[in-house]
Amino acid sequence: MQDGPARLAEMQLPHATVPTPVFMPVGTVATVKAVPQDVLESLGAQIILGNTYHLYLRPGHERIRQLGGLHRFMSWPRALLTDSGGFQVFSLSKIRKVTEDGVEFRSHLDGSKHFFSPEHSIAVQLALGADILMAFDECTEYPADYARARQSLDLTLRWAQRSKDYFRAHFHEAPWYNEPGPDSQGVTGEAVAGGMWDGEDAPENPAGGAIDTTAEGQTVFGGRYVPVPGKIPSLFGIVQGGMYLDLRRESAERLVEMDFPGYAIGGLSVGEPRHLTREVIESTLEFLPKDRPRYVMGVGYPDEIVEYAALGVDMMDCVLPTRAARHGLLFTSQGRVQIKNKQYADDPGPLDPTCACPVCNRYSRAYLRHLANTGEPLSAVLNTVHNLAFYLDTMERVRDSIKRGSLAGLLAETRRRQAEAETQPGLLESEAS
Amino acid sequence: MQDGPARLAEMQLPHATVPTPVFMPVGTVATVKAVPQDVLESLGAQIILGNTYHLYLRPGHERIRQLGGLHRFMSWPRALLTDSGGFQVFSLSKIRKVTEDGVEFRSHLDGSKHFFSPEHSIAVQLALGADILMAFDECTEYPADYARARQSLDLTLRWAQRSKDYFRAHFHEAPWYNEPGPDSQGVTGEAVAGGMWDGEDAPENPAGGAIDTTAEGQTVFGGRYVPVPGKIPSLFGIVQGGMYLDLRRESAERLVEMDFPGYAIGGLSVGEPRHLTREVIESTLEFLPKDRPRYVMGVGYPDEIVEYAALGVDMMDCVLPTRAARHGLLFTSQGRVQIKNKQYADDPGPLDPTCACPVCNRYSRAYLRHLANTGEPLSAVLNTVHNLAFYLDTMERVRDSIKRGSLAGLLAETRRRQAEAETQPGLLESEAS
């Protein structure tokens, strides 16, 4: 179901059916900072992120594999997406050396030397056992001149092919691969070799079309190749190309030729102005297939996630709600609240009167201000729970608006609210620890 | 109901009926560190502590009073006990001056100058609106010579009388005093002037005896004066006297003459060897009335709380379970676990296989070790939830054993387990922030 370019759909992943557009909370090092897993479940999170770079360093992917994979390790039964580690290698490691083969880098923790190739990144992600893995990419810095952006894009495309080749040969190594799924008994590796959406080798292809439509009229990504939810991971490709729209187009087209089950737009939220982010997203989406999920990595503010969903983006993730929460910056239906401000010290009202989250239901602004002001650990817990609830609720409203064909109204309302709030730069960099 | 000197009873407090013996988690600055209130409720905590000194400094007792009292401020509907502030004034403030009138001290936060008298301590506690308030005392340092301990004890007794006088004149100022209680409609200040157990002025005294016994044979403290739970706070006196048993006896006897509804043994856990703590408790209990709750402040390890309950102590509090949790020290039925240790890195089992807490139900030792090792905020949350569950469960087992007359067996078993664990000194000092 569509509302303009925006799409309402479902991703049938091995560990969860995920309605899209979806916002994915970031669980850097096998935990969404400060929030217990049962609370994430009760907030309705169906998919969260893990960071390959961080988990590779601590506690180590082999350890997690031995313990049954990341789902079991962190006791998260729903879907997981792991990034490729590329972004952190480039943003956290001060000393690194990029070659055709991969990246040699030093750990930001202890300076120890490590090497990531596309093959190694996928091996690590398979050991973690994500539902969705990301191809290893070079995240192009900003600003980058045209020649540099082209060279980086070419490298990323060669790495994408190597990522895919390694994935196709090894995807059955996911720790849960042989476990029977709740809805799938007989789907085996051989039957659907190549992964969930990447089905050219799959002997079974009953749904036939590129888009499967459920009884409720919702688009089901992946219906093409695996009509029942199977326990097979998927590998997404990543579009790069800096802020050059022709390079973005080339990157997208060459990536689509490789036929991934989903596509991410990477290399954004790296310091560029917001109008450029939007321009790159809007322009790149044109060259990505409509029957595959489209994921913009590392965005954004509440109004941005509504805006990008309206452009046709299906998946987003960002550390903003969790990181901002730990600094007392809270998102509400009435705009941003810096809860440490003195003006809330005597305020008995809820943080957001229209919010139904457990924090707004129970605690006052005065109490949240007090916790933030005294540096109490409960401050991070409650603030994060609210901000995540606000983001997840925002996406639920987006999905609801698409269903009712009223997304334009929601977008206008969201923009009006955000225009009233001052921008707070410096909060969008990636989670460092 | 008794099992040796141990007693099974209930305290009917304005905000909760509290079964005793009870362990009270410490909520220093209006939060039990890292644990949301709904989790405390689900763990079965019926009463928690607030620290008068900390709350006086931040966010300020007047602010809390304006916001409806501490229960409403922190959204804690069950019972609260506040200490007198005396312990923190003496342990946290480097510069202080004790006079007959009270203590002048400087804030450990910003060096600002403050003054606490017995009257002011009670005024602050009434503004906070605790169910149980503590008389303002001087916590005698350890070691202290006989003359010093006597002088300190005398001062504390004069302060106890002043605390009581002020309390009797002002207890109706508790912020919730005029709210109708769930079980009590018509109990007014005049009818029970003086507080819940302190009923010599109370015109109604239907229960008559010193100990009221419910249908289940349980002793109900307070049944003497207020047969239905009324919304009236109570003030407890504090026994001092250093480690001198004759001074403890004198302190207890003179305090009992003042007729408080409950008595605390203070000035312990100040660095003295454990056998002295026990000796002082056992000896002091002899001189405290059997029909009033007896509270030992600031104890202890899991085996100690069982041991002291067996001696006849009804109430205990300690920062140990919460503070140790934040340092990775966890208490289990199999002894102490330092979860940061490498030996747990690959351990898929639950922290404590016999524990039914939400942490042991869901997470592995390997995961808890990883969280502690990476300094993740979720580590403090989960570790604290488990340690509190362990303490609260321990007390539930104590109550159950008293009921079945088998406390001696539980005590022997607890002692055997703790003998296997090494002692970890330095963890029992009071919470500093």
C-alpha cells in the first residue's frame, strides 16, 4: 500500500515480521544502552541494530557464535540487523590503512591491530547471526572531491561483490540456521540457497511476482522468493558516492545489477547540511527497485524520519534518541525538551501529555529533571525509554497515515513542530562506545 | 509468631502493610539507583529508604513538599522511611561543627553552609512525608573512647526528645496527611495525636494489648493504638552508645522511657569488626520492647541479615546490594560472584539457577559479564535488580522459616555458604551520592 512515494509493507525476517517504514533502535554492543530487553519488547521494537566493529572487539564474534549467536547472547528473540563495521572502522579508529583487500586498523580501545576485509566482515556478521547483514563498504568522508568519491565508490562496489560471494557460500553458518522456525519447518539451505530475497537459485518460487500483497493489501518484501518466513539471513548492499548525484546513481545501478534483497543508502549523516542529505536520498531512491526494502543509515531527528519515510524510505536507524536521552534531550509531541533546565524543576506534569509510554504515564518532569540533574543512572533508563517510545510511536503514526492516505498532513504537522524547535547539532555522530 | 527470638509480624504503615523481618532497599536521592519503580514493585519491595541529607540538598525538601511529598515526587505508592540526615552529615561533610543546638556543616556538593537541628531534621522529614521518620542523632564514630561515647549518647538522647516534641507538634504537616487512605476514612490527626504507635493521647485504643495477633497468628506492631491502617507517620528513636554495652543499655532504657513506636540501633557498620556488630545488636535488643519494631541501620551481607533477623531484628537497610551490583559483585544462593571475572565470559548459564528474578530468568552470566566489562548502563540495572531480588527473597525465606519454625536451619545453611565466600570489606560504607 502506498501514499505518494511512501510504502506500507512488511519484512518477513527469520526472527520477526517487521512492519515498514520502521525505525530501528541502535544496540551498539549487544544492548540498546540502558534499556532492558523486556522493555524494548513492550515498546514494540521488532528489529534492533548491533554494531559489528564493537561486537568483534568485545566480547568477540567467535564467543558470541559459541554462545548461540547474538539473539541468544543478548536474549533478544526478535530481528537483528548488523552493520558491516565499515563506518566505525573509519570513524573511530585513528590509525587505519585501506588497501584493495580491506582495512587495517587499530582498536579504539587498546590500540591493538586488526584487519577487516569484505569476507571477514561477513564472517563476523554470520557468526553474530543477524537477520539482515550489510555488505562491507568504505564510508566516504565529507567533504570528498569527485575523484575521491568515485574511487571510494568503485572500491565499495568491488567489496559488495566480494561480500555477496562470501555470503552465498557461507550464509548457512548463521548459528540459528538449522533451528526450526516458528512458521517454517521444511525450508532448508539448499531449497533457498542465496538468502531470503536472493532467489535465482531457489527451486521454489510460488509467489512469482516481485511484490506480494497480503489480504490487507500490504506489500510484503521478500514474498517473491520465500513465501513463508524462513530462517535464512539476508545481505543488503550499500550505495555510496558522496554528495554527487551522478555517482549515487551509478553506485545504485551497479549495485542493483548485483541483485541484493535490500539496499541501503550509506555515507550520509557525516556532517553534510540537511538539505543535501534529503537531496541525495530523494535522488538515489529513484534508482532503487520498488520491490526491495530501502534503508537510510544513521538518520535522524523525528521530523526527518517522517520526511524520509514520505520519500519512500523503509528502514532507518540512529543513535540520536538513545544518545540524546543520556544528555537530557527529550523529544515530545510539543518539540524538544532539555530536561535539565531549571524551568522543569517544579513541573508536576508528564513529559509529554499525549505520550502513552511508561515514563510519561508514571513520572513528572520535575522528577526526570531531578534524576538528570543528579546524574542518577535511572535518568538514562527513563529518558531512553521515552525517546525510543517517541520514535517508535512516530513510525507507527507514519504507517497509520500511509494506510489512511494522510501522510502529507502528518508531515506538515511534524515540520511545523520542528520548525519551532531549535536545531541541536553535534548529536548525530555515531555512538562511540 | 516467633521462632526463638525472631518474630514474624506486620507493620501497618500509611502507604503499605509491611511484613517483617524486612530488608529495605536504599533510595538515596529519591531513586533506588538504576531501578525503575515498577520493577521495585514487581520485586515485592514494600518499603524503601530516602536519605534526608541528600534530598535536603537536591532537589530540596520544600520543592518535594510543594510537589506533594516524596511518594508523589518519585511515584512510589508504597511505604518510605527517611533517615535523620545525621549519618551523612557526619560521614560526608568534611567540615562540621556540633553544638548543643545541632550541627553546622558544609555541603559535600558545593561547600555551601547548612545547619541541622533535631527540629529542622524532623521538619525536613515531614516535608518529604515519610511513613517512618528517624529522630536526629549523632552517629558516634569508631573507635570512640568511653567518655566520648557517653557524651555523644547524652546529646543524642536530648536530641531525641527534641525530635519527638517537634514531631508531635507538627506531624500533621506530612503532605499526604489529609488524603483519605485506602483503608481508613475517619482517622484524623486529633484522634491519634502523636502518631501511629505513640498513643498515650489517643482517645481510641480498641486493640488494647501490646501485641495484636491477626487471624493467621501474626504479630501486628502498632495494633495497640491504630487498629486500622491510618495515614499517620511514625517517629523512631535511635540507640547510640558506641561499642560499650552498658552505654547501649543506658541509651536504650532512656529512649524507651520516651516511648517511641519503634527503635533503631544506630552507630553500627562504621568500621567495627563484625563480631562487635553482632554483640552490640544482641545485647541492645534485650532492652528494647518486644512489641515495637526494632531496626538495625546499615546492615548487611546476606548472611548477616538472616543472622540479625534470627536475633529478633525486624528491619534492616543497606546500600550493599545496590552498590555492590554497580561494581559487578553479585549475591547468589551459591555464594558471591564477581561477574567481571574472565571465568564467566563463556558461561551460558543463569547467574543463579535457583533464583526466579527477571535477570536470572532471561540473561546469561556471559552476557552480564560482557555488560559489566564494557561499562554499559544496563549492567547496573540488571545487576541491581538481581541483588535486590536476592535480598528480598532472602527475607521472604526468613519469614517463611519463622512461620515453619525452621529458622535455625536456614541460618546454618546461610552461614555455611558465606563461610565459603571470601569477605569483601570496604563495601559497607554509606552511599556517598
